Amino acid sequence: MQDFLVVLAAIWAVMGISAAMYDMVAKINSGALEYSNAIAFFSSMFFRGIIGSMFGPITIIFAYIEKLRRR
């Protein structure tokens, strides 16, 4: 179960980062990244990136600590 959580968290981190990057590239290519859209764009990127890249590693760390504690 613990190893499953680690794998899940790693996938979650990669998905969050890649979704944010894909969003950024798509918005730059379509020319939608202007000053009026910048705030909404960065907030969406911020939340996606934070959810993916923060909670993923945090979950991995917690799972690892739990694994060490069970030994």
C-alpha cells in the first residue's frame, strides 16, 4: 500500500507540472498571454503547479517516513 502511494504521488507531481507547462505553451502560442490575461493565467498555473509539484513530493516524503517507522 505504501509503495502504491509513492507511485501515485510521483505520477501526480509529473501530471501537475506537465499540465502547467502545457497550459503555458498553449497560451503563449495562441497569443492569449497578454497583460489582461496574465493574472488569471498565472493564478491557474500557480494552483496547478502547486497542487502537482508540492503535494506530490510531500506525499512521497510522508509515505517514506511511514515506511521507516513501520520497520
